[in-house]
Amino acid sequence: QVQLVESGGGLVQAGGSLRLSCAASGSIFLFSAMSWYRQAPGRQRELVADITRGGSTNYANFVKGRFTISRDNVKNTVYLQMNSLKPDDTAVYYCNAGMDWGAHYWGQGTQVTVSS
């Protein structure tokens, strides 16, 4: 059973930074890609960024230039460095891991709140 545990959320002022972590229970090489999603109250869950097994990255337009996704294959952890945070970035952030055959796993989420 794959387990993903997010951490690093919290309350920060606009313009500040946070780094989220997603620790997997096993080797992250198992996953074809790992992603960060977010869901704000009353809104659908949306993709923020993803990183493939080979290290290719993809970002939503609304975070390009501000957020950076990375992975540590030794620690089996994926990170989301978030800089220049805005109140609109307030949401629960979820880690997702995708398998080659299509299965996906989710973490429990971590709250990020950006005050103006």
C-alpha cells in the first residue's frame, strides 16, 4: 500500500515562501510521475506542478516563475518550493503519485494560508 505524507503547510504573509514536502512510503521510482494539486474552498482541485520519473517538470501558468517542484530519490520525497505567495494561493495542497498502469495515490493534504 502506497502512502504519501505531506508536510510544510502553514500561515504566511503575502510575498513569503513555504516549502512543502511529500514523503512516499517506498521508492518514488515506482511512480511514473508525482504531482502537486491544490483545492481552495468552493473550487475544483487543480494541478499545480508535476515531475516525471526522468525529472521533467510541468507547471500551471498561475505558478510559473514562483513555484519549483523537485525530487530527492534518496529520501523518496518530492518538494514544492513556493515563493512570492499570494492570497489566491490559499488552498489545501495535495500530493499525487501516478503509476505506469494508471493508478493514482493521494496524500491527506496540507493547508496553506496566505494572508494579505
